[in-house]
Amino acid sequence: MNSYRVGIAGFGAIGQAVAQSLDAGLPGLTLAAVAVRDPRAAPAVAWRTASPRFTTLGDLAGHCDVVVECAPAAVFRELAEPVLKAGKKLVVLSAGALLRHDDLIELARRHQGQILVPSGAILGLDAITAAAEGEIHSVTMITRKPVRGLLGAPYLTDNNIDIDGITEPRLIFRGSPREAAAGFPANLNVAVSVSLAGIGPDRTTLEIWADPSLERNVHRVEVVSDSASFSMEIQNIPSANPKTGRITAQSVIAALRKLTSPLRVGT
């Protein structure tokens, strides 16, 4: 069985959840390092095993075989480039940022690194990637979110859209995941993941609804292809960060398990 030293970039809700699972013990995986804004003021954590090294984004790759990206999208390239140049694996949650830095895919190829995009808060990526081996005719994703999870999105600010206080569901965006990635950087990484699995960020259709009646993030995906037509819906329980589903961290942990597991289920 292979063994991997895992690093985590960012120590928010997702980073902490992944760190706790690694600290509790995952076969073949050890938590080697955590990158934070100021390593000299690292958070106090009661670790069950040895304390990981706290370091900067630029130094993280030197201590790890696999890096989990849980940092703000603004520092995506600062983190990703040294990891991929070192031929390491990078688990990406900011799929929207990957669209803006898609040259990193070629960088990974040249240096024998690998970019892994876990399912995060969406479902069905395995079915979509399988359908993409044939011909996919259309992919439509409809996202409905509680109002508080959308407040402050740049798209709303730039277009003077006020959703605070709405009393009925409101369609606030219809377009492509590429367009949405810029306007909703903290919300729509799942839409980019769906597009990358299927027909790309320009041909996929995305609707975003603000719904004051919701307490959970709801994503529905509808696919029509030459091998199957299918639809899927997931209702995510928000984490401590209302913009992120609780299942996102669990998806990362599941992806890490697959690196060393003797049995892998799913495409």
C-alpha cells in the first residue's frame, strides 16, 4: 500500500474537518503540514498524534505528497504552481479558480503532477464522466440557495441586485458556469466541477435561484446523452460557513481514502 504525506492549505471549516479526520487516523495517510496566513501565530489545536508543521503556501509542497486546497480562490495560483511543479498531487476545491488558471493543467502534465477535483457538494460526477465517453447532448444545473449563502456575491453587487428581504424564490442568474465562476466565486465551484466532468464550462447551462424558504443548498443536475438520460438532486446541510455544504469536507476525506484503499467504488 502506498503512503502519502498530506498537506492542507487553509484552516477554515473544511481544512479543520479534513485535518481532524487525518489526525484521527486514515490508513496510509499522515497529516504532514498546514499552510496558514501567519505560521508564527498558528492556531492552538489539541492533536491526537504528532502536531503537523505550520507553514506558508509557498513552502507547503516541500513537506507533502498530496496537498488539499481549502484556501481562498485569490491565492489559488500561489498555492497550486509550486505543488504541480514538484510533481505532487493537488486536491482542488476551488474549481472556479481552476478555470481562470487552466494553464496549470498543462503544467501538471509536464511535471507529472495531478489535479484531483473531488465531488464536493455535488453528486453524479462519475455518471457524467462516463456519459462523456460517448456524446452528451446537454447538461443543465439548477442551484437554489438560502439568501444568506448568496449575500455579498460580486455578481449581485455589480448588477445592483438586492435579495436581502425577498419573500419568494428569485432567479438571479442564468448562463454558463464560466460566467458564474467570476460572479459567484464562493458559491458555484460545484457547477464548474459538473461542467469539467461533462461538456465544458461554456456549453453547460446554469441557473441560480435565491430562495428565502430554504435552509439547505439544493442542486439539481439534468443530463441528456446518447447512453443515458438522468437527473439528480442533492440537498446539502450547510457547514459553519453557510456558503459551503457539510458534505464537502467529507468528499475530500473520501477522495484521500481512495489514494490508498485496496477497494475503490465508483468511476
